[in-house]
Amino acid sequence: MIYFDSAATTLEKPPQVPRAAAWAMTHLASPGRGGHAPGMGAAELMYRMREQAAMLFHTGDPERVVLTSNATHGLNIAIRSLVRPGGTVVVSGYEHNAVTRPVYAIPGVKVKVASGPLFDPDGVYAAFEREVTPEVDAVVCNHVSNVFGFIQPVERIAQLCRERGKPFVVDASQSAGTLNVDLEGWGAAFIAMPGHKGLYGPQGTGLLLCGGEAQPLLYGGTGSLSARQEMPGFLPDRLEAGTHNVCGAAGLLAGMKFVSRVGTARIHRYERKLTGRMMDALERTPGIRVFRGEACQSGLCSIVVDGMDCEEMGEALARRGIAVRAGLHCAPLAHRTAGTQDTGTVRFSFSAFNRPEQVDRAAAVVRRLVREAKK
């Protein structure tokens, strides 16, 4: 099988990731729940995981790194911490449902969409300049669109938010592990990311980097201040109620070590190379629309085929052993912004483990399917 759905989950992991997770399952217990060796070993591993993340994402204090179950979990914490009922939120025109659904779930919330043209960072920034006004409670923006791979100007938006005194939340689901993510440099209130995509960790893991004050989403035992009925006031305990996913954290630590060793810039260049190769091959075929952004695009290629349903194309590719994502990708707002809400797209997304010959084979299959559909 050729797997081109890494924007959803990286399937091929560095071998040390499953080894670390399996080892933790039989050697480590719960951190903060006992003075015995398995419990203390778990606490040590959790701290090493936080240290690795703090180094990779420039958080300063490792205690500001919170283990979550995924990016959605972290985004819910961030949004609920900042946005009050009846409040106002600014989001980009390319947000995932992991942002928009938590926002709309807050009673009476007003959502302002800073919508700029696809692959136009200046246009997006200008939209945020218009929409970030005094009544706004928080600004939320993804670093990279999961539909089109559009790298949004988060550094400039972060600067705008600092100048106007507005807390900024970044969804780094598609950038953590391939682009620079900098909590302290951006001055962000929160940055959320999954562990199972560009960090090559297990599913069911994520990180929330905390630059601001956070309110718990879940309440329960933390192994600290157990005599109190209130959640601890300090991180990470305040946001980590219940038993930790220690096996997931072990795998995530191994994945982050792999990313640090290879280097995010190198991974990004390689994925961009594969993306360009795919786009060059598909653009030569009449009837295929390729969404291409050149310098402001990550390792992801979305297409629309004239007269062919994207789900049909995705299923046809799956039958031929090529795994892609087709449809709206849980991001209807992004499709409305780009004008593809009626068609969706077929998305090819790459990882450090894909190879150029896989791109060539998949592109040949797509071209053949398009030619056959026209007969």
C-alpha cells in the first residue's frame, strides 16, 4: 500500500516509537501515584517528554507542556479558558471543526471570520487587522490548513495580537514537526498539537503548550494536593486529571526525538519536494485542478477532478492500494473560503517515510482514472 494520508495520521513510524510504547506498558505505572520504581519511572518519563517538547517548541518551563489526548482536547481547553458566553472570537477562514465546534458550543458567542484568499498571506493578515477589534476575547488560527496546506502568517498575526492585547491560540496540527513552532517567540496564550501526525507519536496523544492562564476541562485526581476538592492551581497538574497515557507519552517522546534528530527544516524540505513532484505530474493532465501555493504551502496536495466526485476518486485509489483523504476533511469553513464546498477535494499528504517512486506511481494511477472517466 502507498500511504498518502499523513495529514490525518502518520502510519509509518520510526521503529523506536512502538518499541517505547510497548516497553512502557509493561514497565511503568502511573506518575505521582506511588513511590515505587514503576511509578517513579513513569514520573521521570513524563518529565523527559515535557523537556523534549519544551526544547522543540520553545516553551521555556517544561511544566507548561500539558499532555492531552489530541489537538482537539487542547483546543477545547484553550478556547474554554479564554472565551466567555456572549463573547467574541476571531478565527481564520481555514479552520478545522476542532476549532469552530468548540467556539460555537459556547452560548451566545459571536464569531468573526478573518477570511483571506487562498495562498495569500498578505490578504489573510489584512483580514485579521480588520477583525481584531477591542471587543474580541480571543483570536484562533491554524498554522497550516489541513485541506490545502496553506501556511498562514501566524508570526505576523501573533505580533498583531500582542500589539492589541488579545490572547492568541494556534492550532499547530499540521505544522508541529515540520515548521518552527515557538510559544515564547510568538507570545501565544496556547498552542495545541496532536502527537500522531508530524511528531510521529501514537494516536491518542497531543500537547497543549500554555503561555497563559488555563481553566480545567476535566476534574479529578492528579496525585497532588489530594486533600483539596479544588484542582491544583499549577501546571501541568491543573489540566491533567486522571490517569496519564504513559504508553502514549513514551511513544511521543521517541517521536519527538526522531524529529529533533532529523530536523524540522529537513523534513519540511523533503515533504515539499514530494508535493512539488506530485503537483508537476498532475498539472499536466487536463481536467485536474491542483491547488498550488508555492512558497506558502506545506507538504500537502489537494486536487479536484472535473466531472468526478472526490469520494469516488478516493475509493478508486483505495482499491488500487493508494490511501488518500477525500471530502471536506472536517473543515467546511476552509472549503467555503476557497470555493470548494460543493466538491470537496482529494488530498495527498506526505511524511518523511514516503518515497519519490510512490509519488510517480500514484500520479500515474490518478491520470489513468481521469482518462478512463472521460471515455
